[in-house]
Amino acid sequence: MKVAIVGAGPRGTGILERLVARAATDPRPVHIDLVDPYSPGAGRIWRKDQDTLLWMNSVAADVAMFTDPTSSVSSPVDPGPTLGEWVVAHREKLSAMPDISSEVERFTTTSFASRTLHSYYLAWVFDRALAAAPEHVSIEVHRATVLDIVDDGDRQVLTLDDGTTLHADSVVLAQGHPDSSESEREKTLRSYALENNLVYVGPGYTADLDPSPVPEGEPVLVAGIGLAFVDWMVLLAESRGGLFYREPSGSLSYTHSGREPVLYVGSRRGVPYHAKISYSIADARPPLPRYFVPAAFPGTDTLDFRTQVWPLASKELAGAHYYELFRSHPERTSGSWEDFDAVFAAHDWSSSRIRELEEEFVPKREDRIDLDRLDRPLAGETYGGLDDVQSRVIAYGEADLYRSADPEWSSDAAVFSALLSVYATVGELVRTERLSSETVARDVEGWLHSFFSFVASGPPPERLEQMLALARAGVIRFLGPDTRFGTDDGQFVARSSSQPDVVHARAYIEARLPIPSIEFSGDALLRTLHARGAVREIRASATSPAKLAVDGHSRLVDAHGNAHPRRFAVGPWVAGHTWSGAFPRPGINAGFFRHNDAVAEGLLS
């Protein structure tokens, strides 16, 4: 049996680990080829040669690459250390590495590791999988790129850019985050910048982008206040010599290096992502799931996300919020959880009876959950100008920092856990093909992923605190919600519908990842397969992200809708798999492991 894995980053490594685990109980000889031009384990995105100021956005204790007793997989569970446990166990050896030595010395399991440090862990995970392979399993790594895959009877023939040809019985595409070719809009902006001697930095992965052309001491427009902006903030301030320091009062301040630009940043929401919760989330984990389970959707009919799926998911989130409020903060409620829950469980989330119930049992409005307000916290607000926006967003950020560190708001942690549970059920609805491809692209990959990222996948608290310090120091200026970016009179321009001030600048950064595309992918293999009709891309609209279509078993679907029995695909660029883009958390039966296990079974079947 021969299996090929295209991509040896974290996802390819995870599938390799499950293949090796299965080999422990399957005596069939297996040969596994892994193909990746970058170092196996870390791959391209997590490679070592990054600025060590670029951090992960999960604490090290919450990053796992190994199954645990909660993992419901059909192959043997093979526990291993989390990132945090591994660094602590290997501290002495890691301290000898010049690029990470100072970080390792102050590291704890609650630290947010640099991406460089994480690359060492991923390389070790890969090596562990190699060492665990029994004698009847052979593994070969090819530092190359796959250009094409064709059928040859029951075999798959892979052509590599180094001239090598590989033959496999089955293959899985796990390239991680492929680039996309520039869109027409991005080409137009780049041409405009060249014609007017401006600086335009389009979407990309931070480690691949060059910050040096961004001018010092000038206004720079930035689209996006998510995780990509946090990276840019670091590269254009602290990496240019600026220093953060703690005031006697305890607040964080910033000393200019003189090399910083002034970053005018805006987005649809107008505020930064919520900071990661810094107290124990496990202590506030409610019983999940309760309402939003696959069994709540009997039959096989295609479901409408907005009218059938999201209302029940909303009830799950709200139920988790109120369960934790009644359990840990009963002094802020009126009556018992049992009386509240008896009514709550019996009514739809949109019911007026639920609104009455909230008013009756939860006296303070700030203790009630408002999902629309959570998604768009500044919706409907208007301001006199940029100074008003600055004050409002700084106050919002300070309140978020306080709340993320205070267990008095542990209902937020319960909602975080509920969001993970919601994603698991949505993944099952995708797997069983209860959601149309268009719904997956528009509502799951689009809206739900954006909501989850904003609420639950934000930056480390330290980074948000630094953002606010930079804002107080005048390095960052917030533009307000519903910001629009464009061009005018030889410059870039930004406007927000929430305030009247217009900002012009000679530089513009799009702080976001490339919009996925298969037809115009930066990956030659995906382009080739698409041109031949061997894969199908799906998108909700002409301008929305395009993802690779697969069936419920993660098998590639061609242009005619047929699933290929020997070709699989996984990753954030595959429709319905955005939930699996993040590193799994231990102890929650993470979908990452269940999915990898199912794909490994399919590859060997």
C-alpha cells in the first residue's frame, strides 16, 4: 500500500501520526511519501525564520498535536505533550538555541509562544511520528513541490518539480494555506501605487511580507484590525526600536523610536478582536452540547443556515452563558437555575418569552447575552470625528482587557466553549452534506468563521494592551466601523460612515490573508487540477472566497460533481474545514484528531 501526503506542515504531520497509529494494529506493509518544499512538521507558515516577536494567539498549554483519552478515534490513542509541556520538558536544550533562548528562559505553560518556538515543537512531533513507525511502515520525505496528479489505472501518479515521479494508491492534499494570485482589484491598486509613487502592501502571510517599504513618520492606512494587524503593529513599532514600559500606576506606555508610521486602521466592526481570556476556561465549561446537536436535525433535507441552523446554535451559546452565570454568580440572578432552565429549554431562542425570562431572572442588562451586539459592538454609533472614535475604541479595548482577565465575567469563557461545540456540530452537518456548498461558503466559511475569530480567536491580552498603548501614544489611530478604503487624487483614502473625517496617505496595507482561490491559486497543483476539471471550487458570490469542494468523506469532487475515491483534501482552503484550521485544544475531543483519523482510514481503505 502506498500513500502520498502533499504538504508536511501541521496538518500533513497530523495525518501521518494517525497513519502510524493505525499501523500498530494493521500488519499490512505501507509506504508513505510526504512532499513539501519546507521543513516537515512546521511547513511554510510555521517555519523557523520568522521574527520572534510574532506570537501564536493561543497559550502553550492549549496547543496539542496528540490524541488524548477524550479523543473519539477508531485508531489507537497515542498521548503526547502539549506545546507548553514539551517546552518545559526540553527547556535546557532549547535554551541553547540563540533565536529562542531568552524566550525559553521566561517561558511558562501559560505563555503565548513565538511562532519560531512553536516550529521546534512541530519538528519534534514529526520526528516522533517517524520514530514510532513500525518496521512494516516506511516513510520518505521529498523536499519538493507537487505539480500534477493523474490517474494510472488504480494508481495515482504525482509529478514533482525536481523531476521525481511518485506512484500512490491514495493521496491527500494538505498544503495548509496556499497563496492566491492577485485579484483584479489588487492588481489595480498595485498599478495605482506604481503610477503615483505610493506604497501598497496587499494581503499575505506576515512572515512572507517585507515591512521595510512602509515609510517612517507618515500616515499609513491599514484595512483590518484582526490578527494580521497585530503582526503589522509589532513589525512597524516594536521591531523598529520602540519600547513598552510600565507606569507606576500599572498602565502600559510606549516610547517612540522615531521610525514608526502613524497607522490609521479601520474595519467593518471598527474594533480589535476580543483578547484571549486569561483565566481558566476549563473552570467555566458547561455541559455541552445541549441543544445544538446533529440529532436535532432529523432527515436528509438541505438545511437553511440562517433560519434553521443558527437559531439553535444561538440557543446553545446563550444557554452556556446563563448556565455559568447562575452557577458561579447567583447573586446577579433572581431565582434558581432550575426555574430559569425549565422555561429556557422549552422555547425557541427568538421567542418573546425568552426575552421576558431574561428580564425576570437577570436584572442587569450587562449580564444578559446579546449576540448581535457581541458581533457588532459599535453598530449604529456615530462620532464627531477621529478624536471621538479614538476615545471610544480605547475605552472599549480597556473594558475588554479588564473583562478578559476577571473571572467575574466567566460567562464569556462558557460562550467560548460553546462556540467550539457549535463548530463541531456544524462540521458534522457539513460532513453529512446537510448544508449546500453555497451555504458552507457564505454562512460557515464566511459569517460564522468571522464571528468565531472575532469573539474567540483574538490576540494575547498583552498584544491588545500594547495596541492601546500605541493608540495613546499616537502611533495607532482608529477610523471607526464600516471603514471604506479607496484612491483619490494620487493618494490612498479612507472614510468611515460613522464619522466625517477623511484620511489621505501615501501608503496602504491590507492586513488580512489572501482570499482563497482554486482557479487562481498560488499552488501550481491546484491550478492544474482545476484547469483539467479534476477539482471544483465553490464560492458564495463572485467576490467571496473560493474553496475546494469535497464530499462528506473529504474526497475531492470534480467539475461534474463526482467524488474521486483515491484523492482527499483537508485544510482551511477546503470547503467546510475552516473549523480545523486552528491548532486543537487538549481534553475536548478535538475535531482535528477525529478528522485526521477519518482521513487516514480513508487513505488506507
